Amino acid sequence: MRATLGNWVGFGKTQEEDNDDLVDLMTVGDAMEVDAVGDGEKMDVTVDSGAGESVANPRSMPQYPMKPSPGSLRGQRYRGPGGEVIPNQGQQKIAVKLESGVQRAMTFQSAPVRKPLLAVSGACDRDQFVIFDNGGSFICRKDNPEAIEILKLVKKMKASDKITLTRKNGTYTMPVFLQPFPARQGD
């Protein structure tokens, strides 16, 4: 079975503006495709460092009941990339099997988004260590002995050898200061 879901594309928290419960949808991407394979339906979850919460379209997982969430109960809303506003409809707790064969439970906020997003900030809040790299990206427990060693090595790095990210409203940002380009002769 293959399905393309919705017109919504991503999810991330904004700074508190006029309404504490209005959240921007930010990540643009392709439509989510669900393929029936093996022990269940294969679903790709986008791991998003710009997402403030994990979110998915409840229509993509109809076998799991949607229940009220703290956000849906307080009227939390999300803002789409074109300024559209949609409500947090609740949440779904789902059972998944990873490619490694390990089984886990995941909870997603429910909204009519195009593809499910796993918020890196949420994974970090659950003592996970997340690495993005072309040579191999992964998520592991922060108390894993190799993860502990990696973190020790990163702490030893000079500040000039790494770019520190800042967590703001559940998303990761890279603070920068705009500078004028140096004048070159002949320009």
C-alpha cells in the first residue's frame, strides 16, 4: 500500500508571540510514503533538529487510537509554512520495530502534516544522543560507553574548532552575527 498524506510539511516551535499556543510548521520536504513490508507497514520518520515536538498525521497510523494531549486540551495550534493555522488534535502512542529488530514505543502529537517528524530535542530530553553525519547518522542512549567517550572528546575541543548550537523553544539554532564583506580592490 502506498499513500501520500496531506499538504503539511513540518513542525517546529516559535518564540512566544501573541498566542502561547501558536507553533510554526517549518520543515519543507517530500510527501510521506508508506509501503507495506515485512512485519508491518514501513514508515520513514524524518529526524528533525528544527522540530520542537514530534508530530505525525493521525491518518498515517489509523490502527493506533488518538487521545487528548496537553497541547490539544489547551488549544495549541500550529502555523504552516504559508501561514496556515491548524490545531493540535491530540496524540498517538505507536509501537515500532527498528531496522535492528529492536522494538520501541513512540509518541507523536497529531496534526495534518505530510510526514512524521521526530524532534531531536525530544530525543535529547529522553537521554538520547543524536549524531548527524554523512558517514553515518544515528541515535543512541547517552549512557552508552562509546557515546560517553565521544562527549568527553567533544568537550576537549577548542571553542574555535566547533560551532555551538543553542536550544531555543525546543529547536536548535546556530547564532550568527551578520558582518559586512571586506572591501576588495577593484570592486
